[in-house]
Amino acid sequence: MKKWGARNSGFLRRPVLVLLTVLLTVLLSAYFLLPPVFAHVPVFDGEGKSLEEAIFVEDPLKSRVLYGELSGGGDVRYYSFEMEKGERILLGLIIPVEPRTRGFPDLVLMGPGIVSRGESGEEDEEESGEASELPENVEIPEGNGAVIVPGSQPKSATYEGFTPSAFYSLARLDLEAPESGTYYAAVNSPPGGGNYGVVLGYLESFSLKEWLFIPLNQIRIYRWEGQSLLFIFTPLLFTLTVGFLIILRTKADVVDYDPGRWSGALAGLLFLGTGISFLFQMLVSLSKSAYTPEIIIALFMTFAHLGLGASAIYLSLREKGYGKERAADPLYFLILGLGGFLLWAGWIVGPVLALEAGLLAWGRKG
């Protein structure tokens, strides 16, 4: 049997130092770096095909993107939200970089106190651009005014760092609510239809559920962009395939019939896979947009995931088994699992497997 651990430096033989170095760097960096740059909470629910069935958005000050699809031929989607007089209404419209349509959707804001056709003041007209005629197929609540911002493609796409992704920002409105009441946002379809996203709000905050499910929403965002599932999961599948082959070739005697080791090793491979996926998607997005400082976010997430993965694999494949001989292993895997949830590593499955490896290691103590 090859003494794998003996070929490594003294530092690598100290998992406490490895984990503390990696995890403290990751967690502290996540706390100080990531929250200020998180742009939007992704939302995919609802239909909103008529004014009466408008998708109601709670807390419209909270930053989010409401993703949807228009079928064309005058198709419209409606959203409603409550505002107090003087509160800031921040509204925008985005589409994928490679839309499969001709033309661009329009954004319409309706509500009490709004002067129709963008005539609410010079400042609003400058912010929103020249208003055009309101489409006949857009319903306007009785007693409300409406302003339309025609969708127009910018010179370059916007790069989003933490997904990572790229999109065109077609329209933007930023104004104070003239009166208290219910406001409506509508997206008017171009002739061929297509995917869109309504940006609403500016306060950056996430509920626990929203935070934990970001990895699944990332997949939905990539699908919204037009990527196939095979394309999305290629980096992960490549990592799992190569990783399994290496483990079976060099460490089969260590992991054979050992569910705890396999759980930890698989968690590590999943962490590595999402790290490589972040890098892969960053390169794909940058091929469609300009370079920005937000590249640092994807690079940070890439190295954080790779660090979590390397730590989990190291702990799982040591020559001297974990658990019984290593009393601190359950704590290490607990930290790895929580770190995976915090940083969206392993697409939820990875952190769960890391926690499972910790529980199995705990059962071996004594």
C-alpha cells in the first residue's frame, strides 16, 4: 500500500491548519466581499397574463429579478406592488444576450399620480428616455397614469459577477412614488416573444430559503439564457468522471466499502465541480460582455469551492481512517458542509454529503 500522506509536506499533514486557513479565509471574505455586490434575488414564479392576475410582489424595495417568458403576438405580463408616497421605485428590464426574437420588449409603469406618456417632469424623462405611444394591448387601471420606456439594445452586455452571467439591460426607471397606492409594471412582448427579466427594488437582502436555493436558481438562470442542461453540467460531469477514475485507481483500497469515505470524497468532487463551473460560466459570460471588476467575485467563488473540495477529499482519503482515529473529523465535515451551503458549493448535494460524512465519522468514535 502506498503511503500517500507520507509524500506530503508537514503542513498538509495537519488538517486543522488546512481547514482553518481555507475556511476562515472563505468565510471572512464572504462576509466582507460578497454582500455589497449581490445584485438581485432571482424569482421565477407566476403567470400575470392580465391586470386582474398581476403577480403581486411583496416588499418592492427589496432587490430582485422577476424572470419570465413572452410568447409574442401582443403577449403582456403584469406585476403589482404597493408603494408609499416618496418611496423610491427602481424598475428595469433585461433580456438574454442571445435572444431568439426580433425586436425588444417594452417596459410600462402604471400607478396613481403618474402622468401618462412620461410627462411627469424633465428629470423622469431624462432618466427613462423619450417616451412613446402606449401599446393598445396593455391594460391601464382606471384613474392611473402610465409611462412607457421602449426597450433598446445597449452597445454592450452587462456582466453579472455572482451568478455569473451576462445580459442586455434594455430599460430603466428610477423615480419617487408620487402617491401612495398600488403600482403596476407591465412587459409588452416584441413580435417574436422571448425571455425577459424585470428588475425591481434596490435593497440587497436574502431570506435563508432564498440564499440556500441560489444554486438551483443559477441553473434556471442559465436555462433562461438559452443554455442546455448538458452544457450547464459539463464541467461537473467532467470533474466527477475524472475524480472517480483517479480515486478508484489510486485509493481503491482506502475507500472500498466505506460509505463515510465515499460520502466525503463525493462531497469534495461536487465542491470541485461547482468551482470549475463558476470559472466555466465566467468565461462564457465574458465572451459576450466586457471585462469588469466583478470578475473577482467569480474567481473568489471558484477558489473557495476548490478549497472546500480539496479539504473534503483530503480528509476522506487519508491512509489512517477518519472517525475513530481522528476525533475532530465530525467537526471538520460539519464546517465543510456549512461552508458549502454558505457559498453555494456542490449544488446543495455536496454540503449534504459532507454533513453525512461527519455523522458517519461521529458514529465511529470510541
